[in-house]
Amino acid sequence: MKRNYSLLLLLFIIGFNVQAQKIDLKRGSVIANDQKVFDYDKRNLGSEISIFKLGSKTELIYIEVSNNNTLSYLNDDYVRIVFPQNETTVLSTTLIDKNFEKIIQLLFLDNVVDFEGNINPENLKLFTRKYNNKK
């Protein structure tokens, strides 16, 4: 019984460490755990964001939140995430309630992208299968 409590406590601590990735968007920089990792540019009244490698204009990720020009009807809203270098697009209705920081955090947690801007193709495929649900 004591062993079960110890195991539960250990899993709880590990879970907090995995979720500890703090993402902020400040002054054109994506900051993860107080370290600049990417540059970004918001457009279209803040509904689109392009994420670039630090110090370059190589676009890694493009994220668009679309309400289909129907502000009062929410069932057609979706998030489009484009990985231009991998020629992959994710259209998701499940991510619509998340802001840009949470979506970027999710990309880090699922190991789709790392701090150097490398995109893991296998994890990108898993992410696409998991979240690409817009018909």
C-alpha cells in the first residue's frame, strides 16, 4: 500500500515537470522557460501568427484561428496549423478553445518541434492524426 502511494506521488511529480513548459509571446519573440526560442509575427487583427527560426525569416509554423465570418455561430470555427517545410496542414475543431501559447505548448509537449526549430516528422504525423478532425 505504501509502495502504491510512493508510485502515485512519483507520477504526480513527473506530470508536473512535463507540464512545466511555460510559453509566452512577447515583443515578436516566443519565449519558453524564460529563453527566446523563436520569432513570430501576428497578422489579421491577431487571428494569424507565423513562427520563424530565431534571427531568420524561415517560417516554421503558421497558425490561423478561423471563425468563418460567423461570430455568433461557433460550430464552424477551426484552427489551421501549417508546417510549410513539411507540406502538412492540420485543420482542427478541438483546438479552437486554445490560444496561440497553448497551441505552441502542445507542439512542444507532443515533441513536434524542439527549441532549435527542428520538426520531428514522425511526431508531426502523430499530431496530425490526433488533431486533424475538421471535415
